[in-house]
Amino acid sequence: MRRLLALPALTAVPLLCALFACGKTVNIDPGGGDGGTADGVAPPTGGDGGDTLPDGAAFHNASKVDLLFAIDNSASMGDKQALLRQAVPDLLQRLVAPSCLDASGAVVGPSVNGVCDKGKIEFLPVTDIHIGIVSSSLGERGGDVCDGTNPVGQGSTRHDDDKAHLLTRAGDDEHVLADAPGGFVGWSPAGGAAAVIKDVQDLVTGVHEYGCGLEAQLESWYRFLVQPDPYESIGPDPKDGRKRALIGVDKTILQQRHDFLRPDSLVVVVMITDEDDSTHDPRAIGGQGWAYAMKRFPGSVGGGAARGTSACDNPKTIGTAACTSCGFPGQAADPNCQKPGDTDPNTGQPQAGYYKVAEDTLNTRFTHMKERYGVDPQFPVSRYVNGLTSTTAPDRSGEMYTGVTTDGKPANTYVGTNDCTNPLFAQNLPTDPNGDLCHLQPGPRYADQIVFTAITGVPWQLLTENPADPNSPFKNALSAADWTKIVGVAPEVYDYTGQDPHMVPSITPRAGLADPSQGDTADPMHGREWITGGYDLQYACTFPLAQPKDCTDKRFAGACDCTSGSGPLPPLCAPNPSDGNRPTLQVRGKAYPGTRHLTVAKDLGTQGVVASLCPRSLDPGRLDYGYRPAVRALVDRLRRNLTK
């Protein structure tokens, strides 16, 4: 659950048109640029399961691995981080001591020093690994939450803005890890395996769950790995103070990227998160996309944002100029723009065309934004796919919002022009923020040598051969039909036809699922629906916690889901003997639908790996314990590129 500040008391605010500079010219390219080269990108079927690319070419080999964990550090992520910590040994040991396979490809045991007593080694041991971590917190981004000043827990300060820097805080006491002077841990034959594993585990623990509730999971790794000129800060546009601009160049990212990322390595991004991406571009919508990250939406008497017009309700017309914001002029006659919002204290009349604050809290705002608001300040998913596949990428000057509709309203169309060398495909990376960050010498990396793994909100049942069988094997690859169940037919153009109801983001109970009156485990995937009060979303999946959390304990302040002790409560709580048997003991963890992350993995084809954040088993003796299925799926993909 996102823990964001409550709305302040009602105050007078300027009209939305004044904020959005209505009538200015703004253009769109839904494709997000020219795509550059895309070696290794498979059709969106989850991979072909073989050792060749879709065009028949072989995967390109690498002997080094640069592994970046992108870890959500918002409230309620502690239990998932604990499971990730336990998966670290499985992942690293599998890379440095590959399995031995028989003639059928079945595992017959681990190798020792690169030698198999039986069978054939799957790939040569990896002896050169860089391991770094970034979090999901990128601060306010022009809004008014996540400034890092609110203390939580036992005196800990918030981690609301980790700036996409590699994290070196470690363990529960947040000491700086001495073995990560460049921001990352290095693995080599000269180092002790046990010490390196412990260092990485300590870094995972040090991420914590005190971060920003508007998670920038995709943007964090993109800013670190791809953005040619990563900004230093976000502030008022010098030319127009109502707008926000990206200011300066972050020299820390340049230096850490230079030290961490080798030109000839196999790059692995492992993203773990329990919520969908909430990255907004403050430059969107005429430079004022930051307004959607405000506790009180500008122009609203109650705090809720302006509705989208009625054309936004129909998938056939959502992509047309008729789908726009009720906050723009000339929309008063539209049925949606006549719906009443909160009452204006000055006039005593409800504000037409705006959501009531109870219908549109900041906790739930970054969900199906185009449909709900007529505009979308989020980057298109294609931007992140482009960043992991194209040898070129846009710098800030190559990212624009252009175009207007026929009536002169901003169209909020993102145009990404690949005008620079993508750092992921460069030979030498710059460290001087005042130098040339764009025209870099191309390096030897191919797109198939970049792998993205999303451990996120999707029921594990949807990733197995038989969802009704709790022991059913996990699929080696997802079919087009599987992807339709997970993200819909075409989420990039707002067509969610065929999506499994567990994967539908919603603040109200969804049709066809166990209703709020049923038991907390009535539905094997997510327990049941619940009454969110408009302040939270329904879950994609839930799972038993290995260690229940006492929500009255100050250690879990702001990071527990059973704090009230009274209904309506989510399907996560149990009576707590230490609190008069009120249901303030959290016994289950949860994950929300991760549609944007999953769409990135889908569109990456053979470069994408998907796993459920909700583990199937918490028995350490089982192969499906915790995130072992995710590790197995990831390494099975990586071995196509690792030196044989």
C-alpha cells in the first residue's frame, strides 16, 4: 500500500486552464521514436524456447555479467525483499557453479570448478560479475510528496529520493558497505564467494521500505543505464515558472555507470516490485505533468483531478482527439464533464468535470490514466523497450511533447527521437558532465545480451501449465494467449480485452471474483476482493508471510496493512492476541497488477523474463520456494548467452 500524505484543508486554487496553458501547441508519436536497431527482439510471445533468435541467428556470447537489481523500496516491500535476499545465493551460485545436464537437458547436479562428474556443463562458470542496486524512489519529480523529511519507524529517515544512484547502505542499521567503493559489489575468483553473497544480501536488506509511494521502478533503472544526460534535479522552468524542467547533469550517475557497466558484458536487470509503475514526466502536458503528483490537483476544489471526456470511456475513441481533459476549455457539454465533483465552498455548488477526492486519491491516481483523465503524463512503455533494444536513445532534447488537436488543445504526444548513442551500446562511457554525452563510440554489445526480469504482481497460477494444479510446472515460454490474460490484447493502445480479472487495476470489487463477504482465502490467487474506500487498489495475488507482522509494533509504522483493527480490512489480517484479538496481525503479503512492467517484458520477447512476486511455496526444501522459480527462469534465459 502506498503511504502518502493526507490532503490538506480546502483552499482556493487557480483553474486548470491557467495551469496547463491551454491553446499552446503540443504533437505525438505513439511509437516513441525510430526504434534504432533491435537485434534479439522476438515477437511478443515470451520467447521461442530455443537457442537461436527469431531470425535464426545464434545468441551472442559473453563471459562477464553486470547485474542490476531495481528494488521497490515503498511501504510493504519488506517481506518481498526478505525473499529476494534468500534468493541471492541461488542466483549467484548458479552463475559461478553452473548445472550439469544429461543428454535430455535434465539437471544431474552442480559443477565443481567448471567440471562435471556426470553430464555436460550448461555454460562455463562466470568469474567476473558486477552487482549493483537502485531503488524505486526518485523523489518529488515536481510534485509535493516524497521530500524525504518525514521520519518513520524507530527514528529512521525516509529514503524518498535515492536519485537512481547505486545504493551502498547495508543491513538493518544502514551502515555503508565497505566492500562497495564504486557503489557495487564485484565477484572474481580472487574473492570469497560467501563474503560476496553476504555483501549482496546486506545491500538488499539496506534498501528498506521507507521510500516514495509514487514508485518510479522503470525510470530508476532507465535513468541509471540508458539516459545519455541524466538530470541532477527537477525545478521550475526558467522560462515559465508554472512548468517544470530537468536541470543539470548528475555526475554521480555518470561515474557509477562508467565503473559498473562494461561494454562487452551480459547486462541483467532484475526488477522486483509489488505495484505498477507510477513514473510521471513533469514535462508532459505542456510542461505541467507534475500536477498529477500533487496531493491536491491544481484547479480542483476538493483535490481530485479533472475527468476525461466521454470519448475516453470507449477503446475505439480513446486514441482520438475527442478524448481529452474536462479541465480544458470547450468541454462543458460533454456528459463526463457535467458529472459533479466536490462542492465548492465559495459557491456552494459541486464542481463539474472533476473527480471527488474520494474517487481520486493520489494513492490510486496512476492507474489507467488516459481513460480516467483524458491525458497521460507517464512515459510510454515503448520508451523503456527502446532503451533496452536500440543502439541509439534520446537525450533530453530528443524527448518532446508535440502536437495539438484540431481545437488547439494539447495532445500530450510523446516523441522520442533516438539522437544519441545509447550508453548500453557504447564502448567508452563519459564521466564529465560538461563533456560530450551524446556522440559516443559504439560498443560490441548486441540487444540479445540485455535481459530484463520483472518479478511483479501477477498470480503464479497464470505462469503455469495448469492454473488449477498447485504443483503444475511453470511454463518455459508464454504464448500470445497467456499474454492476453496477463495484460490484455494491446495495452499500449488501451485495449485490455481478455485480461484475467485478477490483473485488472480497480478500486472497487471486480466482477467474477470472490466478494468482500467471503473468507480471506476464498480465491486461491488473491484471497478475495475488499472494500478499499477509494484509497487503494484490489490485489493481483496474495501469499502467506513467513513471519507475521504485528501492525501495532512501531517497527512497522507506515508499512503494515492491518493497522485499524476494524473493517473493512483487506484479506491479509488475523486476530492479534497482543492487541485484544483485534485483526491487527498481518499474516499475508500482497501485490497489485504490474501491467506496465509486464508489458515491457512482453514487448521485449526473448529479452524478457516474468515471475510472480507472490511465491507459490514458503518451504525451503521445495524447488518452488520463494523466488527460486524466478532465478531458474532467469538463468535458463542467460545461459543462451553465456560462454559454452
